[in-house]
Amino acid sequence: METDQALLERWRSGDDAGGRDLFARYFDPLYRFFANKCDEPDEMVQATFLAIVRARDQFAGRSQFRTYLFTIARNELYRHLRTLRRERAFDPDLSSIADIVTSAGSRLARNEDHRRLCAALRTLPIEQQTLLELHYWEELDAAALGEVFEVDAQAIRTRLYRARNALREVMEAAHSAPPDALNSVENLDTWVRAAGR
């Protein structure tokens, strides 16, 4: 299988098939990224791809293309949420999806655990929700998450610790996870990864 960088280079040199292959590779992960955060995830995927088309020659290759892609997706999400919050200030560290978009539904709700998990995630500040979803479901490590969130890996570890504890508290208060999943952050990690699939 061709690497992301190889597909990008083909696309930059005029091979449209390279760009189509790159987009096909990342449509599902991007859709998953947006599905629990907005009503029209496919429109947000398109907006992200359009932003990449406009900036395709700006990617310098200092990070993985996947990291770059989720950085752009995060920026597109925040731009979208700011437009929904015109009358009030938007702060991704404080505002949650539940505060902003009360009707957003998850098309990923394949089972009850997943539905409850998505509902709990949507009550967290968007910054924490996004961090946890990229960590659990896209399996981005601290270094990659640091690039997406534009902070160092140590800061990401601290943010992950806080976000995981916040999720655990929300799920505990709502009784929305099995008791054994709430015994420890590690048990919660295992449950979230399984429920997210």
C-alpha cells in the first residue's frame, strides 16, 4: 500500500488519482471525527478536504499527513462551531457540544454502550471531547496529539489525564457505563475503546 506521503506527492505533481486515493483513505476517520460533534458530518468532511485542496502545497512533511489532516479537521470544526455561537463567545476549553448543538445526533450509535459514551463525550468541553476521540478511536499518540493541539507531548499527557477523569466522572454520575468500567481509568480506557468500535 502506498504511503500517505507518496499519494500526496503524486497529487501535488498533477496526478488527481493520488488525491482521490488519499481522500478515500481518510473519509471514514474524518466522518467518525465529526459524527458526534455536528448534524452534518459529511459536509464537515467536505469542508476539511476543500481546506486541504486549497493548502495542499503548504504541507511540509514535518509531521505525518494524518496528523496534519486532523489538525485541519479540528480547525474546521471550531470554525463551524463559532458560526453556531454567533451571539455568545465560543471557547473550546469550556463549551461542550451539548451546550452548542442540542440536536446533534450520532450516526455511529451502533449499540447502547456507544450511544451512552457519545452522549457523555458530548457533555465535555469540545477540546476534551476531541482529544479523547482522537486518542481512543484514531489511536493518535501523545506526540501526534501534540501536533494537532499545538502543544508539547507532556501537556497532552496532562490534558489526557484530566479528560479521562472528566469522562469517568460524567459516566459515573449518569450511571452510563458498567460499574467495573468505572473502577479505574485503565478499565474505562478498555471500555471506551470497545464501545467506540
